[in-house]
Amino acid sequence: MKSLTIKKLYGKTFLIAIAIALVLFVPAMIIDQGYFLFVGDFNSQQIPFYKIAHHAIRNGEWGWNWYTDIGANFIASYSFYLLGSPFFWMTIPFPNDFVPYLMGPLLILKFGCAAVMGTAYLKRYVKNQEFAMLGGVLYAFCGYSIYNIFFNHFHEAIIFFPLLLIAMDEYMDHGTRGVLALAVCANALVNYFFFVGEVVFVVIYYFVRIGCQAYERSWKKFFTILLEAVIGFIMSGILMLPSILTVLQNPRVDNPPSGFGMWLYSSKERLPAILLSFLFPPDLPSKQVLLPDANTKWTSLSAYLPLFNACGALAFIQTKRRSWLSYLLKILLLMALVPGLNSLFVAFNASYYARWFYMLTLMLILATVLALDHGYERRLRRNSWQVLAVTLVVVVALAVTPQFKDGQLDRIGLYDEENWLQFIVISITAVLSLLALIQFLPNLRKRPHLFVTQCLTAVCIISILYGNFFVFWGKSRSYDTKNYLIPDAIQGEEKITIPDKEELIRIDADDALINMGMFWKVSCMRAFHSIVPASLMEFYTYIGESRNVNSKIPESQYAVRGLLSVHWYFDRLGASDTFGDPENQEAGTLMPGYRYYDQMAGYNVWENEFYIPMGFVYDEYILKSELDNVADSNKAAAMLQAVALTDEQAYDMQRILSHVENVDKLRYTEAAYKEACKQRAAKTVDAIWKTKTGVMAQSSFAEKEFVFFGIPWEEGWSAYIDGEPVKLEKVNVGFMGLVVPEGTHEIELRYRTPGLTAGAIGTFGGAAALLLYWLIGRRWDQKQKNRKQALPLEKEKENEQDQDAAEPV
């Protein structure tokens, strides 16, 4: 057949993928007034994160972000989500209010780019480049990709990962220098978490190919690859170093598998769920249908290939048993099934995730297109019937297996019976796909172009039909977009008219939709974000509240609100009536000291009458060792009455603060709470406001005072009084305080992102090193080339001289 030019190959692949993505996303966008809204994390994280980061970049607020939880390191908090993504930076020229409209178009573009990058990797392995195009479309619309619409920022890893393999192959096959360093840098910048798994994969990929002699065994090439990888990693320093410094403090990192957990999954359904992920389209991330007790929610578990399923990969492995790819796929499958090996791809974390399955999927697709390119029609047909039989057996088993409870028949079926329609759609999609493939296979050898056309058409139909079902299935489990999400969250910022919104205050809200503070650009205690200051996690743990990915302090811990300067509480209309009744305020509220204020953006707004402005003064202190003995539920109330200090701090502060001699005399009643709030609010700084680099405040105290700021403590903070540096203390377990002298003064708390300067130096230094390496390498390669070209000429001259010497004079 006629081969495609590179330009036509990529262009056709991109247009096909874009067309599929348009039909996949546009219907939902039309329904939701131009926005693409989905479910769960997509609505409550991806959209507000894009808005917050966009606002911060355009306003030059790159240090501390006030709208992330109760404050966070902006670069470290958002480098995981979007700061390294070129798709995010495409939004910067647009107004902030327009950013939510871009989420759908950017997703469509991502699917097109994923198809092109998949094709770029696959094309070097096949003679018929149409198979590479088919593989690229499969990669863009595989089960993993559809599943992770839920996690919008995962698609960047899908797009950029093939670059690593392309760069590796280019150097090992053709000696192309510098590309691997750029690919390493790009992947590390895009997402450091996925980069960890990619490093593990590339190491396995390299050594498997070396072991199977698919790569030349050369120490020179090995150390060159290592050098380029190091240079590329250093070049990512501007985002990587601040992220590493923050992530290493996160308690979620220190959770390695151990004991039998290294070898066996705790859930007996986990292994079947992993195997079924190859046979069936993906469940909704928040809802497991096929095996509801496998505990694989939000894990990105899907290795499904539309139309082909696992048939192509099996055909290749059975035919090319000694191929490097066959060995690699067997190793990857083993790693997926063994918890300790699987955890290597997710920073050796015991929590189960299949976040790395896009790498496995690309290898499955490579095996599939190679099987097609080699014309394994009979093997493919046999495997298709076998996989179809297994699929039907699984469907029947899931549908008819009885479950008994207390000796009585409880129900029929292993699947989630509440989602019977989803079970039917998933099963029918898997079965009909295999039947279609069986019908197309006779054309594989006889009419390959027709076969590719049929397969592309089928993949388009499957991706569009199941993709739309998947999207609308998610939307059916989401918030009311027209009456809630759009008007009150996405467009709700202007509706929030609390009088001190622009000041350094905080709000709290119920659980109706988390991250409302981010939508409204106001600091909120109720937040859903994985990367926050370690000091905040330390504080929450200390008072007996868990802080994994959510900040959700129960209303019973009302003293925390006083300590952290919460002024307003937002209670969603119609969602819950437990906080209080605006028509009957005499009945009281869920937390003491709140009175009804107004309605805004679909919420009842309650004002904290015992609000303590940020920057308040303490008269007494309590030793941290003494506070340790107080009940967790009372620790925040104790901190309202006396600041918690270490022994060393107490020694330095004894002339300013009085020690609470008898901790048992501290009171934790509502009356004691209100009295403590009044005392703290009676003496505060005169004024306090946010700046692009931190906080400014003015004070006028009659004597030297110790001032507390309820801002999470981090190494990047420094304090200045009238421009002179002063010592900043970490107090109350995770917050900041300092001594302010008597008289009128200007206080500045300045934040500089830890590691940013050193990381930036690494980025520019790494770029310079790459340029120098490339120039030296190019010169060396040219010398080697000239030497090789000169050898035949020298040999020819030697032969001529030998002939002249042999002739008689």
C-alpha cells in the first residue's frame, strides 16, 4: 500500500482524534451552557484550581496562595496539578472568568495530542503506517484515558510519556543527542508524581531491550543516557525542587507496603478487578460496578483497548515469545498483580493505585499493531473467540452468582445491582467490540486499508457511544449544574458580598460542594487539596482530626474557627437544616456565637459574633508538653486561652508572657470559649492586609507583645519590623508568631518559595550544560564520522603503495 508522509500521518491522526473528542465532549458542553462539567474531582478541583492558578499567575502572586485551604505554597501545591502543563499556560491570555469555558476545548485538544504522540512512538515499529495511526487513536481513547477524564491533569502524562521512549530509541538506534534530556525535563515538569513511575518503567524498558539484544550493549551509550537523564532532571528544577521539599514533608509519602502487603492484596477482589480491567470498559472512578468490593475507586484502574481488547497483545506474545516486548509485557503484568512491585510505580506507596497503566496500555497497543502489521490473522481470530468466550463467562458469572446472608438468599449477581444499566452497557460494549473485530479480521491480509478503515470506524463508534455514556453517567451522579454548580460556584464570586471579603479573613462552609472558597476567591477552612503545608497537617493531626486530602473539621471543634480567624459560615440552602434556622435564631446554631447575616449564592450566611481578627495578642503561654496531656477535642480551646510554646521558646518569652501554672484550671465550656475570644479580639494589630509577597500589618502597642498569626508555618516565611529582620516562631503546633515592640510599627511577613531560586539556577544551569554537551557531542560525532570516511581512502592508498612496491623496476 502507499505509505503516508509524516505530515499526513500526524495530521490525519490528529483530525480523527479531534473529531471523536468533539462528539464526546460537545453534547455535554451544549447542555451546560458551554462549560464541560463532569463529576467529583473534576468539578470541585480541576475547575477551581485552574481559576486560582490563572489568577495567581496573572496577578504576580507566585509565592503564597491565600485561597488554597487556609494558605499554601503556590508552586509546590499546583506543580502536581497544572503549573508544568502547556495546556494550562494556554489559558493565561484569557480573562479569569473565561477559564472554565476552556476546560472542554483543552480536553479535546489533549485527546488529539495524545493520539499524535502515540502514533509518533508506534510508527517506527510498523511497515504499514496506517497501523501506527490506528494505534495512536487507540492510545488516545483507551480505557485509561476515558477513566481519567475525572482527573483532568492526568492526560498530560499520557501525552508526554511517549516522548521518553521515542528519545531513548532515537539515541540507541541513531545516536541522536539531547532529545532524551529534553524529554526527561518535559515529563518531570508536567507532573513529578507520574515522572517517578515513568523512571521505573524506562529503566525496565532499557534493561529488557538490552537483555534481548534489541539495543546495543555499550557502556558509552549507557553513561550517555545517564548523563542526559541527569541534565534533563536538573533542568526541571524550577518546579521540581520546590515540589520535592514540600512533598517530602507530606505524611502520605511515608507509607510503604510491608509484610504480606508486599505480596498479596488485602482485598480478595483486587486481582480479579485488575484482570477484568483488560476485558471491560472502565467503571466510573467513584463507582465500582463489576466488582464493587475490590476497593479500586479513584485508582485509575483500566487497561481496556476499544475493539481489540487484549487479543492483539496475546497474539503477539504467543507468536513472538522471545521478543523484548513479550518479556516486557509479562514483567509489567506481574508487577500489576504483586502489590510491592506495583507500588514501585507510585513512589513505593502502600495505597493501591494503577496510575501507571497508561504505560502498560501503550505497550499493549504496540504489541497489537505489530500483530496486525505482521498479519497474524489466524492467531488474532482464535484469540478473539477465546477472549470473547472468557468475557461471556465472566458476564454470566457476575450476573447469576447467588449471594446468601444468614442462610437466606440475599440477591443474585456479584455486580453492583444498583447500577444494573451500567453493568449491561459495559458488558454489551465488551462483547460487541469483539464480535466486530472477528468480522473485520478476514480483511487484514487481503485488504489492509479496508481493515484499518473498518477498525478506525469501530473505535470511533465505541469511543463516542461509550464515552458519552460514561460522561453522562458521571453527570447523573453530580451536582445540579444549572441551578447550583454554574450560578453559585463557577459564576458565584460576584455574589459573595460579605463586607470584609478582600481583607485577611476566613470563611467556613458545609459539605454541599467542597472548595467553594476557591471558586469565590476567599480563604476557606473547608478545602479539598492534596498538597498543603505540612504544618497544617501536623496541627490537624494534633487536635485529633485527620487531614488526608480534605480539610473537614467538624463543627464540634468550633474553637478551631476562633483560633484561625473564621468570620463567616456558609450553609447551603436546602442541603442541610442542622446549622440553624434564620427564622428562629433563638433556637441556637450548630456552633455557638453565630447569628444570621444574609443569603448569598444559594447559601445562608452566618456571622461569627466572636470573630478574632488575624494578628491577635497573647498574655499567657502553655508548654507544648503540657498541652499534650489535654484531650484532643479541647486542645484548640486551650490554644485560644494560652499560646503553645516549646520549652526553649518559653524560656525566651518568659518576660513577655505569663505561664499557665495549672493547666487543669483551663476551661472548655462555651462560656469559656466566648470569653477567650473576647480577650483575644480586644488586643490585635491595628490593620492587616495581604500583599503579593505575604502580609503587612500596623501595630501600636503600649508595651512589648507577642502577636499570633493563624497562617500555616513554613520555612519560606520571614518577618520584618520596620524593615529589620526579626525572629519568626512556630507556635500553636503549626502557625506563626513574633514579638512586637511597644510603639507604632510596620510588620511584614514575607514569603519566598523554598527551593525556587536554587531550582531556577538548576534549570538555567542544566540548559547551559545541555547546550555544551550537545556541541561537544556533535563535534565528537563529526570527528568519528570523518574518521570512518577516511579509513577506506587510507586503505586504498596503502593498497596502491603495495602494488607499486610489487612492480619490477
